[in-house]
Amino acid sequence: MVLTSQSFKSYILNLTELFEQQKDELCELDRKIGDGDHGITMNIGYQAVKTTLQNELQSQDDIAKISVAVGKTFLDAVGSSVGPLYASGFLKAAVAVKNKTQLDDTALYDFWIAFSKGIKDRGKAEIGDKTMVDTLEPFYKSLEDSQSQNKSFANAYIEALSNAKAGMESTKDIISNKGRSKRLGYRSQGHVDPGAMSSYLMLDEFKTFI
């Protein structure tokens, strides 16, 4: 498959709508184990991204430059810890697809693996810490495995998305070991991590573009 720069921008714009729609649900999840503002934070970040796309990137076709702008805009708009995490993801992904105006299977593998690893490296979390890494690490490891077997990206992505969903759902049974929810100890158990959920929603939205 081939993802054009216009399709990439359409995907990012879809995310701005997605997180506006999911704002209350994500906040409700976060109220159970955190500050209760995760949905608001994600929405603020992506509404800023929407403004940047519409005002500054209409004629930009370099997907790496678009990704950099998205990451930097999100970081500037969001003061919480999630800002640097997503910024790192988009910036690392940009490096992986430098100077490309469209992404073929190889570049799509490179983009999503670099994006996920960028967040993991910045956050220093591991599977089992009850964070977005519980969603992202199974996702990118599945992609790496599929890439080594020369599977088509479209099929590999659907398989990786299934692994990401299982990872996200697993956070319900995990006792938090990172962030503000760590102070709750066993009381954090029984609730899906909002960061794991929002990262899964982001990945799930991309399936309509493959």
C-alpha cells in the first residue's frame, strides 16, 4: 500500500475529531486512577494540531516535516507528561521517513515502529507498569515480527492492532507502577489505564487508511 501526504494529514485531522469525541470518556477513566484530565489534555493537544495543519501545513507534502510539526505543536500545547511522550513519538517517526512525500509498506513499518519506540524510550516504562507502553510495545513488536517475515503492511497492521488492544485491556488487571496512579497501589487495579486507552484509539483510527 501507499499512504500519501494528504492521507496522512487526513488521518491527523481525524485524530482531532476523535479526541474531541472521546474527551469525557478518557477523563472518566482518568478520574478513577489519576487527575481526571487526560481527555481534556489530549483534546487540547490535538485541537492545537488541527490549527497548525489548517494554517501552516496545507501546502506541505513532506510527511516527516508534517510529523515534526504535529509533535512540536502537541508539546507546546500540552503541559503534562503526555506532551513530551507524543512529541518524541512523532519526532522519531519523522526521522524514520525523512524526505518522503508518500509511505510505502517499508516506510509505514518504519514510521509506526519508530513512533512507538520513541514514546517507550522517552517514558522509560515497561510492559506491566500500567501505561501506554502496555499498548505500544505489543504493537511494535508485532510489526517487527511481521516485517521480518515480509508480510504486507496492511495485514501486519491489523494483527498488530489486535495485540495493542490486548495490551491495553491488560492494564485493567495491573497494579500501577508509574505516574500518579502508582500511589493508589492495589486500588489502581480494576481500571484500564487512560494513556493505554488513548494510544490504542489513536492506532485504531489509522486502520481506516490501510
